[in-house]
Amino acid sequence: MNTIGWVGLGNMGSRMAANLVQAGHEVKGFDLNATAREIAASNGVQIAENIAQAVSGVDVVFTMLPKGAHVRSVFEGEDGIWANANKSTLLVDSSTVDVETSKYLHEESSKLGFDFVDAPVSGGISGAAAGTLAFMLGGSVENCTRAEKFIEPMSGRIFVAGGPTMGIAAKVANNLMLFINVLANSEGAQLAEKLGLDPKVFWDIVSASSGQSWAQQTWYPKPGILDNGPADNNFDPGFAVELARKDVGLALEAGAAAGINLPAGELARKQFDLLISEGLARKDCTLVAKLVDPAEQLEGLSEEASTANQKESAV
């Protein structure tokens, strides 16, 4: 059994930490949100009063937070991870952040005598709950090998992507492809229906054809096709619009730094920005389907939810 510190007990982090508890590890967790703390505690996580308490005397610290600025804030300062963790503690960031933040965390951790691995994940909330996430590791071979034993209870696959920041580079590029596929599903699904195809028949055809993708299999934007997809749940967030917008933005920043054009990514960002302007930032990212035919009420989205979010946007 190992003692694990965890900072960030949101939708992903709470489920990942719960899998570590189920594997027999002692997990000390911290989050600013009271509800997140309560949920984590109900799954066996020992709730710390602050970051210092969560990271003191542990074998490894995982961070799982929404943005690079959040990650930097929990590492830095007198109350942060660097000031309170033992130098022997392995530091693992599973957040999806910008490449520059990941590079900073690697370099500063090394200067301060810590081993650090960037280890973002793919698989969403369902993968976090099931312990089937794909982890993409960036760091030295030694540090990545050391991290794998802690990651195993939360994962379906573990990939060592390369040296420092290569895990986050893989995640940013992967999510760019994901959200382009989300747009493709939105347009293809509705075009097929407008042309007279039965939605389930068309989904079956795509599943055996060249239009098939993970997003099509898991997040298809039509109710009644999947067992429990976003469209079956009023587009409540599995992956919120605001987070999808953030990830596409990270990819576009990386593309600009690399000197390449990403026009499909630019379109995805524009679509997410439109939803955010309508007050739909916290609905599921597959709600881009709403923009294909703005004149009609999107099947699966309640009129009450659409109206409420429009009013919120107007305020």
C-alpha cells in the first residue's frame, strides 16, 4: 500500500482517486469545493484541510485541475506542493494544460530536487469511473517507470509518449482531433436525417464505415442511439463546452508556436465560442449540433434548458 496525495477532486479527480482507494492505497485529497470534498470522502478519500496536509509524507502527489493557472497556483507559494512535499515524493500532473506550463513544472521541479511527470488522460468521466483511462506520460524513462505503478489502478492503457511535456503534447493533439470529430458527427448526423435516413440505421452504417470515430461511438448527438449519451441526458456535461473550448485553444496556441495552420481547429473554437455566447458553456460539447440548424429545436435538448441558458447569456 502507498500513501497518495491528491489535489483536485472534481468530476475526473474524485473518480480517479476512488479507484486508488479501491486498489488499497491511502489517499489524502484536497479541493476548494465543499461538494467535491464530500463526494470524495464518501468514496474513501481522506480529506485534507489544505494542500500542505494533502502532500506531506506521501509517496506521490497527483494534480488534476481545470487550467494551467490553477496548476501553477497549487505548486507555487508557501502553502504549495513544492514547499510542503518531501523531495522523495514523485509529482504527477494529470491536468490538461498548455505546453509552456508543463515545461515550467518540469524545469522548476527539477531545480527544486523533485521528480516530475506530465501524465494527462483520455477517456472522460466514464473512463475515470471505470478505471480505463488512457494515460500519456512525459518525462525521463526512470520517472515514467516509477509513475506507472501508481497509475495502473486508474488506467486501461499507459503510453510513455517521450521526454518532458510529450504527454501533454500528445493530449493536446489528440483533443484537437476529438473536437473536430465532434463537429463532423454533428453535421453528418443531421444531414443524414434531413435526407431521410433513420438515425439508428445511419449510426450502424457509420460504425462499419470510414466515418467511424470514438466521438461517433461514444458521444453521438442523437437521443436513443447510445445507452447513455449526452443527447439522452439533455446534453448535461460529460465534457463541458467551456473545457472543450479551452483544449482547442491550447492546440491552436501550440500550432501557432510551431508555425502551422489549423483551420479545422479554428472552426471548432468558433463553434464553442458561439455556444458560450449563448450561455451554454456548461452544457456538453456535443451541443455544437444545435448550430447545424438554428431554426429548429435540437432533439434531446429541452426547450426549458435552451431558454434558461439564453436568459443567462442575456444577463
